[in-house]
Amino acid sequence: MKKISFLCLAMLFSTIIINAATTEVRDKNQYDQIIEDNQYIVIKFFAPWCPACKTVAPIFKKLSDEFQHIAFLEIDTDNEALSDIVKEHNVRMIPKFSYIKNKELIESKNLSPRQNPKKELSDDLKKHFS
């Protein structure tokens, strides 16, 4: 009984964390579980060395606080364990954003810091998930 209660609590806590901030995906199993458990998802594909990704990072984080009903994921394109996901989303340039609704990819796009990324991302989130 204690194991089941702990597991339920852990799952609840994990869902709260995913919906309240960005989550950096570490492996395919974690990614699959998040896709399964969430209706609305936005994924930011990035690399630690990418200047444009660094510029967009605080904006992505701030938006995750504003849109708490959406799971905000970050996928490091340099992480070999995630290469299948990167290929699946056809990532050729970064930062790239994918929007998933009810387990289906509805849009993917690249974003430049010169495009007013906060407005662009916010508008996309409202368009896809409101």
C-alpha cells in the first residue's frame, strides 16, 4: 500500500513539475511518457553552444510560467540518446520549436532572436493551445 501511495504521489509531483516549468528531456522513455501524459506540448530543440538558443532560453522559461497548462520540453540536439527524436522532428537548424496537441505534431518552426521571439512564441501558444 505504501508503494502504491508513494508511486501515485511521485506521478502527481512529476506532472506538476512538468506543467509548471521547462523539462529537459534526458532519454526516449521520458519523452514518450511526457507525450503520453500531456495534451499540449511545446518542444524547444537547442544546443548548449548555440547563441540564439541561449537568447531564447529565458523567454521559453518565462512562457512556461505563464502557460502552465502546456508541457514545455527542452531537447538538447547534441544528446546522442535523443537523436531519433531530433530526426523525427526533422531538426536541421536550432532553435526549433515543435507544437504537439493530443499526441500529434501540429507545427514545427525555427525562430530567430531577431523575430521578437517572445511575441512569436506567445502567439503560437495561444493559436495552438487556447
